[in-house]
Amino acid sequence: MANQRGTGFDRHITIFSPEGRLYQVEYAFKAVNQGGITSVGVRGKDCAVVVTQKKVADKLIDAASVTRMFKLTEKSGCVMTGLIADSRAQVKRARQEASGFKYKFGYEMCPDILARRVGEINQVYTQVAAMRPLGCSMLLAGWDEEIDEPALYKIDPSGMVCGFRGCSAGVKSTEANNYLEKKLRKKHDQKVEMTSTETIHLAINALATVLAADFKPTEIEVAVVTRERPVFHTLTESETDHHLTQIAEKS
């Protein structure tokens, strides 16, 4: 009976069910969890951080060629969660939008405008029959020169775009969001501003806690943009190991 309930409505992107649902869009959200990956993003006063798991499917694969961190502009980048092929397609389109903006206006596209543009494109995929929603979620981090602050946005398959102080995507996103909410609320109540190092540690701790794992430097990817270095860059294994060691010493 459950299958019959969605029959006819889950076969077409552009048709609402009697309950007002678009089943294909809901299936796209489920596809984000297919890879078994969880990603976390945190924005501090002077820093934005995104962290994700690094899984190499086969021992014969060169681990250096496997990544979910992508640079979009000089100051903005993202971590992609979900189907990797869809993720690369979305990253390519985001880069095209950003380069086209810079060519036309002569300056770099800020993270806010780039995130909203990617969201608009995703939304079109939910209403055109010739397309399908992408099974991936983007956490976009960057340095916004217009307001001189770090930025963190989440773009989901439906086209929803929101700025966040802390967010996550993937299998354990609910648990990670609950963890971040508690930690950031405590910081807010105490009126404490996090340093760049504390922001990085919070993001790594959130991922490690919800997955109940002690990470090695080769098992996670960390990308950062800070006031001191307003360029989106992925930390090296030695830099990641340094932060993991500091976290272990505190606990």
C-alpha cells in the first residue's frame, strides 16, 4: 500500500501529490546520505571552517585524488556531501557562475550572492521535467569582503539557502546539528567569541562526537578561511594532525 500511495506522483518532478509533496525532491534529500558521509561547518568571529570524512573506496585508489573540498573562487569554497558525480557537476556550475560574474563586473563574487545563485539553479531543477534534482548538499564557506566577515551557507537539493553559525549535512546531520546548537548556545550565553583555532576544534569535535570516532589525519578533510588568510584552503595532513593532537591533549 505504501508504494501505491506515491504511484504517479513520485514519477514526475513537476507534479504535487495530494498532500502537497514533491516525492522526487524528497528522494534527492535521501540521496545525500547514500555515501555514508557527514560534513560539518562552523563560523566563528574571524574564521569559517568546513570538515568532512575522507573515505577511499579501494586500496588501489590514489588517496590524493579523492576529495570533497572544492575551491570556487579565491576566497570561497565548499564541501560537498552526497553523490560525488552530482557534486562535481554542481561545483562546475558554481565555478562558471563565479567566473562569469568576475568577467562581467570586474570583481569577485561574494559568498552570499554565489550561494543564492546556486540555490536558484537548484530550485529550477525541481520544476523542470527535463531535469532532476541533484543528490548533493553544499556547505559553502568564504570570506565576504563587503562586510569583512566570514560566511557559511548551506544549499540543499530543493534550492533552500540559509546562512549559518553552524550546520551539517549527511547521515549524522541531525545529531551534529544538536551538538553544535548546544555548544554555540553556550558560547552565546557566555558572550564568548571563538578564535580561529577554537572554531576548527569545535568543527572537528562535532564530527568526531557524532561518529564516535578518533580520527587520523588521513581520515578527515579540513578547509578554512580566516581573517589573517582570507583564502579558502584545505589544511595539509600535518596541520590537521597538529589540531587533532591539541584536541586529544585537552580531552
